Amino acid sequence: MMSVSEQDAAAAIKARMVSLTVLELFSTDLEELDRQLLEKVAQAPKFFRNAPVMIDFGQLDQEVDGSWLEKACELLSANNFVPVGITGAEESLEFAARARNIAVWPAAGTARHDTVVESPQPEIKEEPVQSPPAPQEAVTPQEAPHTETLVIRQPVRSGQKVYARGGDLIVLASVSTGAEIMADGHIHVYGTLRGRALAGARGKESARVFCNDLQADLVSIAGVYIINDDLPSDMRKTAVQIYLQEDQLKIESLR
């Protein structure tokens, strides 16, 4: 079979890592859902504008049909979200979703706010190095030991995405607005942290984010996130560490 060169091809299909906002449902009350969406969008209108959303039915103990899904999608669109998929739904609802060209994902697992589609190919040059040995301690499936650390020496620019799969990520430069960095373990940024930083991408709740200059659009640990508008004013543009404690993100000064 003759292969088609990239120069002659009309398109190329590649795996990319992307983040989605997950709408985890606990009720079918559309009026209450609309109220909460309006409240959330008001906190950061630019951040949520045209944000792709996956609807998670895994925690919902009420049955819904295709008509309800249609109304929910219209409500999301009215609030400037873009419904792109569902997860945790009954088979009949999956059929209704496919009928309106909405993707169906497997169960969402441990992710609570953001879900990640992994990329097998990094988009910028990377340098793997061995991490120092970790202290001996009991290891659970969620707290699997890191095998290597990904070191990025150049700035991570707008539109670039970096994922340290199975380990920590160290960025020895700055991260620009519109960039996204992600790690299954900790994230260290020795310059200015703008853009999005997602540590503990596979649910590791002990992961932390360290940076010398906090200006991030979003920081997430194990799916729990904080957006720029909610960052404490006294922690902005300072060296901080961010960690998860009792399902809330804590920000502490490093100086």
C-alpha cells in the first residue's frame, strides 16, 4: 500500500492532551443548575467562555432521558459553555447523546473537576532525568512511586502543553498565559507561572505545585482547582507552594 506524505495529506490524526471541565451532577433541577452556572461564570467570565464541558452522571441517583439532556445542553450553551461529552450515564442516555453528536466517555474515575486525555508525544523538547530516591514508606495504588522527573529548560509558551507522565515536572523557566503544564506528581516552576498547572493528574492527592511567581490562570491538584480570580491577593506574584488539604487547596508563601 502506498503511503501518503504529510505534504499531500489533507489532515493528520494525532493524540493530544486536553483538559475538560467536568460538570458533576447531583440533581436534575435545571433551575438550580442554571443558578450555579451563572454564579460560577460571574467569578471568571473570560476563563469559562466557550469552555468544553463533559457532563458526569456518575453521582446522580435519578433517571434522566434524552429530553432532559437536550435541555441541559441548551442551558450550558446559554451560559457560554460547550457541551462535548457525557460519562457515567445509562445506555439509553448514551444513545441520546450520540444522536446529538455528543461523545460518550467511560466512567470518570478519580477526576473531580478536570479530566485529561493523555498525549504519548510531548510537544516541546524535554529532558528526562532520574529523580532522587524517595523515603521508604507504605505505597498505595494512588501513591505509586515516581520513576523519573521531566525537566524543561526553555520557556513553555502559549499553546504548548507539557505532561510529565508518572513523575514530577520541573520547569527551569517561565510558563506563559495559554500554556498548560501537567504532571502525575509534583510541579516545580522556577520562573513565573502563568497559564494552567495541573499536578496529581491521575488523582495523587499528595502532589504539590511550587513556583517562584504565582500568576496562574488555573492551578489544579488531583482535580481540585483554583482560578486566577480566586487567588489571595497577598500570594500573587510571590513564591508559593500549593497543596491539597481536606479537599481544599492551600497556598503558602515560600519566603
